[in-house]
Amino acid sequence: MNLSGRVALVTGASQGIGRACALRLAKDGATVAVAARSREKLNDLVRAIKAAGGNSSTFAMDVLDEDQIKNAIKQALTEFGKIDILVNNAGITRDQLVMRMKRADWDSVINTNLTSAYLCTQQVIGSMLKQRWGRIINVTSIFGQTGQAGQANYAASKAGLIGLTMAIAREVGSRNITCNAIAPGFIETAMTAGIADDFKKEALKMIPLGRIGTPEDVAAAVAFLASDASSYITGHILNVNGGMLMG
């Protein structure tokens, strides 16, 4: 999966799945624009990429702020001349039973996880259309496919990403641009680190491969969908869940 000459933009790149995706894309030869709120963490990531022989730059932005998205992507396009690959990975949780969920927590999750993907896609699509090549990869979740008690906002945002993925795939397919999604299952990240051990043990029982996934497992799937090897795949939801959900 040679990505030499390609430019990728990864949102939510400062940690977890986003960081692993940035590292993997850089390893495969892509120049990587890394975006998140924490400039300090992004700078650490850029140093790691460059130390391994890759090329990367930091673009600090809060995906809740449309102007920051526009400005950061404009800067990336100015610096690199194009964006070939977009990985919409930024995401948060604000868990609560729906009867107790505050509107602010609903809005924050929907806007971070779903609306930001629409905004970022809108800003990069012109570059992809111009060159008639592009890869848009949305990081959704198994809970966008199954739902999850206490995560109505999160599940709705991730289910929305699946619909967005299919709609965009239909809109831009004729221009040699693919749009796919990755649906991770139980992945060991900072987001899942606070989950009770009892819940983790029960979840493990539902995973046929018998282990919790790693950010690198997800990054490998992202790298595949970013490459020419996936050129005839679009509108697809690729499950990376160890068999936790099949079919």
C-alpha cells in the first residue's frame, strides 16, 4: 500500500486511533496533515513522524468551530497544494441515559462526531474533484450499527456517519473519489480506558478473536482504504471488531 505522493489529513490525530492512523499513513509514504485541538500533542506526533523519515505538519483546530476548520484546511491546502486523503476521526462521548441527557451533551457529540465530518469533507472535496482522485474515510463505530444504552447521542452520531458515507460515495464516485467508513469494535484507547473491568470482561466474551483491538488494527484498515488497492470499494462500512458483530 504505497501512498508516496499522497497528502492525507487526519482529524482527532493527537491520540488514540487518530494518532495511529497518522503514523501508519506516514509509514506508507503519505505526507500527513495532523489536526486536533492540542497543538502540543500534535507537535509530538509530527516529531515522531519526521524521526521515522516521514513528512508531517500540525494544524490545530477545534472541529466544533467551523471557522477553525475552514482556516486549518485552507492552510493545509496552501502548504501541500492538495489533500488526497481525508480521515474524519475526531470524536467524543458524553454518556447518559436519554431521559437524563442534557441538550448540550447531545449537541456536543453530534457536532463533534458527525457535523465536523460534513464540514471537513466539504472543505477538501474541491481539491479531490479537481484532480479526479480522492479517499474519504469516516471512523464510525459498532454502536452506530447496534445502538448502545446510555449512548443515544454517540450511537446517533455514528449511525449518521454511516448514512453520510453512503450519500457522499454516490455523489462523487464518478470522479474517482471513494468514500468508506471504518466501524471499530472494542478498541483499547483513552476513550475506553475508564470503562469498568467487569464490562470489559463481558465484552471480551462477545469477541470471537478473543482480544480487545488496538488503534493499529484500525489504522491498518484505514491505510488499505486510502490506497489504490481499494479502488473498487466505495460506500462500504468495514468492520474492525474481532467478529463482535457479523453480517
